[in-house]
Amino acid sequence: MHLKNLTKKKYLFWDVSKIDPYKNAEFIIQRILQFGDIDDLRWALNFYGEEKIKEIFLKVKRKLDKKSLNFWKLYFNK
């Protein structure tokens, strides 16, 4: 996924027409944690790094559904 293709991922960003991956990192990572697929995760890991994703997970975990929350808790050992 390239930066210019972020908003083309309607299953992640159905409600936005423009998004800045630097200014909107928390929003983007939260959507990937909730609705993303393996390619989205790979992109996020390459772009933001695992530590940034983990940091945001810990910040937004209460906003995730139970299934996603349980998966990411196991993934991050939290």
C-alpha cells in the first residue's frame, strides 16, 4: 500500500476523503488494528514500526472490539 492509496482502502477509511499518515497516525493505526488485513499490517509495520503501533494500541485498546482486542493483546503480550 502506498501513501497515496490510503483513502482507496474503503474498508478502512470509508468516512474520509483525505488523510495524512504523519498527522493521523493514531487514527490510521487504530483502523488497521480494527479492520485491516495482513497487507495493511505489513504496511503499518514498515511505515510506523512495531513500537509505534504497540504504543498506539495501548492508547486506543478500549476502542477496539473484543475480537480485535484479544488478538492484539496476544500479539503484543499485553
